[in-house]
Amino acid sequence: MEVMIAKYQAFYLKQLEINGKADRDNSPYNNLEFLNDTKKLQSNLLANPFEKFERKRFIYQSKDLNIISFDEVLWQKLTTSDITKAIKQFEQDGKDYFEKLGMSFDPSGLTNQIN
């Protein structure tokens, strides 16, 4: 969980540095104090999108163990091609989202270690 939060934080800090803002105008991610509060970042990440995936039982969150895991049956059914397609879709969706905001998007620190 700590590695994921660190990557999440680094991504938004980089967005803030490059673009002068990290997300849409009213986003808490534009606030450096918020970005430096890992507990708030974790809470926000787990609420969106992970909470939705957890409701659909795609992933599970163990708060006691501080881990997130994919459903084992679902994960076993995914092929390398499926994962590559999902990463490409994530990157395209991110690019489209940030372009609408007039911002650049570099997902390199987010998608380089999917296992």
C-alpha cells in the first residue's frame, strides 16, 4: 500500500510542478498540504476508484494488513494482453482527461510496475 500511495503522491506532485495545478480547479490535489498528507491521499484513493471496484468484488482491501489484492479468479483469467490493453486504456483515458483540462499527462511512474 505504501508503494502505491508514494507513486500516487509523486504523480500528483509532478502534475502540480509541470502544470501549475494537479487536477481540475476545485480539486484538493492542487493543495500541496493535501498532497503531503499520505493519510488523506490513501483515504481518497481508496474511496475513488477502489471502493467502487471493491463493491463489484474485483479487488479486496485489508485495512488491518494495509494491502489491496485482486480477486484471485479474476486475476488468473487475465492474460498479459488483457493487462497491456488495460494499461493502454488507462493511459489514453488519462491523456484525454488532462488534455480537456489543458494539462499534460505522464503516466510513466504509475504503470511501470504492474505485477
